[in-house]
Amino acid sequence: MSDFVDYVRDQLRGFGPFTARAMFGGRGLYARGLFFGLIAETTLYLRTDERNRDAYTKRGLMPFKPWQDRSVVLKAYYPVPEDILEDPEAASAWARQALDAAQSAAAAQPPARRTLARGEEPSPRGGSSRRRGPAGR
């Protein structure tokens, strides 16, 4: 696995800095705090959306299925074609499109809900209100 991760790093050298973190027996790829791809065994999968998915599906590629014996499919992640991965310029361009897809997906998500601190109660307006002792002062 580490040899393939090194290979992917080399092929994506024109993409810019990213990290590869251990994840469920593979590696998750992150850039600018966004999850844009993953490596499972010796396959690189990149994030897709309506703007770049056709480039994958027109080649007959199928989305990532982490377990062959289960019906779970990660429909947003597709394998990078070998000819693209072998070309550092093309691979970097596809990675940039994947990062754009990850950015769009993150922007479409509702803001994360904040965990309330001890003694804090949810506010009817969505914020929080602190109780300041028994009388609420």
C-alpha cells in the first residue's frame, strides 16, 4: 500500500499539497481540509459530482464499493482510469476537479451542530443560552 501511496503522491505532484490518512484499511486523501479521494488497495478513487462524473461513466467505470459482499456503494467516488493516473498532468487536473466537487459538497452541507457545554441549554432561536446558577442569573 505505501508504495502505491508514494506513486499517487508522485503522479499528483502538480495538484498541490495533500495528506493521505489511514482509513478502514486504505487511505483517505485530504487537501484544504476536504476529503477529495481515497486509495483502496492499488486503486485511486476521486470525488465526483455532476460536473465531472461523465468523464468516469463514459469509460464504463463504476463507483467505489468498499465491500463486495454488501450493497454499500459510495456513489460520489470513482476509480481513476489507468491512462489518466499514468499522466501526471492529467491526474493532477482530475484531482483538482475532485477537490472542486468536494468543495461544492461541503458548501451544500448545513452548518455543523455545535455540542452544548455543560450547563448550556439550546436556545429557541438555534443558538444557546447559558444558565448562570439556580436563578438563571
